[in-house]
Amino acid sequence: MPYSRSIEKLIKAFSKLPTVGPRTAERFVFHLLRSGKKDVGELTMALKNLIDNIKSCELCWDFSDQSPCEICSDTRRDQTKICVVTHPQDMQVFEKTGEYKGLYHILRGVIKPGDEQNVKFLKIKELLERVKMPTVEEAILALNPDLPGETTMMFLEKKIKEQNPQTKITRLARGLPMGSDVRYADEITLGSALKNRM
Amino acid sequence: MPYSRSIEKLIKAFSKLPTVGPRTAERFVFHLLRSGKKDVGELTMALKNLIDNIKSCELCWDFSDQSPCEICSDTRRDQTKICVVTHPQDMQVFEKTGEYKGLYHILRGVIKPGDEQNVKFLKIKELLERVKMPTVEEAILALNPDLPGETTMMFLEKKIKEQNPQTKITRLARGLPMGSDVRYADEITLGSALKNRM
């Protein structure tokens, strides 16, 4: 005999979240049952809120409560630079550095070799529209330095050049991360770090 | 700059779940944003359903869509036995064995030495009411064989005897688990297994 219908349904819904198996989902449900209606209510309201309020920013494709989003509508930001990132979470990491005051473009994924279907969900066309604007001078391609990331950056570079040859295209520097050990650095990273020594 | 309000709120709500930190909560939210309104809607509905439908069974204190719950209202079950367990999840484990056809009582926790406040939330009074009933012959104390569990079982044994001296009080056998190794068994377990050899 399984649990009651309401419990089983919620276990199933929680199990769809990443890293959550049926056992963890079960723990979530019984935690909520123990903690009472306030916590369940809070979670329900927050989810409802998400459905009702979250939109995609029409410019950068970040998820936001407003469109254009806060960053895109902030005129104090440097309108000449667009930093292209894979996910909305990546943008947060750049914001936390405090080093960047330009705009962003969320690609919503990368081109996966062997999965060309995926390309049409990426916000590439939208990026090319933005680099056409005369205010934009530089596109910083900040995707991950791995195979899909590099492939996508090469593709974007070609497309941006076709669209607007005046655009300066840059990438993140490759070098040794803080606290790392030269002995364990791979050759490509170490080679780049040597070439771009400061 | 943090995420939008709707996103931050949901991250906070998810972070209250056990084993979920802010990073995991963030992953949940962006997974839901990517997977679209259907998944968010399903989770919201399941949570709402839980608030609206789940009750505590007035007899065994399991969480259920109905009260008395399915097991308590099933007249084919052996009404002479009550198996006392700590959590609703424990009941499921006994059900899966297929070895037990009696009733249950969910204590909703154990007596924690040094935390006497906790005792008043346990369904002890309700258990004692049930063992007064003439149909009940045996109480199986199936709490965990650890310090809080043993303390609670000793306390329950005393109370049940006071309430109804006719009640047979049993505990789960202690012995070697399947697939275990005699060399690594602790003395108490091995001593019990020897004493209760079959």
C-alpha cells in the first residue's frame, strides 16, 4: 500500500527536480507535513508568484519580474558592452565580482555537438539583433572554456562579425585560478597563462 | 544585485527543505524556469492539494486523505495488534514486508533525553486511550533500537502496563541483519542474536 494520493502526488512532483530522487522527495513531503501549513503555504505562494510574475527580459533574456529587466533598464550601466553568458546564474557570478558595469545577454544554453535541434532554442538571433545597434561596441563571450562552450563561441564570433564587423569581440582570460598549484595545471591553461603573463 | 524578488522568494522557500542549501534551491528554481509553467503548475497543485486534503488520522495519527485512514478503517486487518512506530515513513517499511496485518500507531517522534518539552507533542495519551479498548491484545513497540528509542519504549511499557495490565507488550527481535558479518557485529546485537537463536 503506497502513501495517500496527495502525498504520492507531491513526492512525484518533487522527484522531477534535479538531484532529487524518490527518497529525498519523501523527506521533503514529510518535512512539510511536520512543519505545518505555514511552510507549505509559503512554498505554494512563492511558486504561484513565480508563474504569475516572472518574464523573460525582451533584451537580455534573463528571467525577471520586469521587462526590460533591472539591469537592461539601468541607464547608468555601460551600454557599449554586452557580456554573453550561458545561464542566468552565470550573470550573478559576474555581478558579484563588481568588476563589470556593462549589459548582459543570456544565451540560454550552448550548441551541443551532435544535437543541432538545440540551437533554435538559443537566443543567438536576438544577440545578433543587439550587436547591430550603434551603441554596442564590444561583445564579451563569457561561455565556459569547454568543448561545447568553445564551439559556441567560435560560431558566435563568426556570426557577430558577419552582422557587424565593427564589433570588438573578446573572451575571458585563461590562466591559473587563485589558490591553484602550477604542478597540477593542464598544459593549455599553463600555456595561456604564460603567453598572457602580466 | 540579487535575483528578482519572485526568484529570491522561491529560493528562500526551497532552502527550508532538509538537505537543501541556497545553491541547490537556486538549481531547483532555474530548473523550474527552464522546464516551463507545466512543471511549476504541477508542483503548485500538488502542494495546494496537500494543504487542502491531508489530515491526521484520528486513530493512528498517520497523515492521510481520510480519517480514519485506509488502514484503520480496513476491517480485514487484525484489530488485536497495534504496532507503535516513530514516523509515518516507518509504517511504510513494515507494510512493504507484507508480514504484518495489524494496526499502527504513529508516535510522531521519540522522547529525547534533555528535551522534555518534546514529550507533549508525542501521541502517547492517544496510544494509551487505544490500548484501553477491549479489542487490543498486543502492543508491538517498534521504535529504533537506539538511546532515545529505548528510553521511549521503556516509558511506554510502564504507561501501557498501568493503563491496561492485560496488554501483551513486545519489541522487535534484535539479531544479525541479512548480509552482515559476525566479525563486525557489536556485542549487544550478537548477544541478543545468540540468546534468541532459532
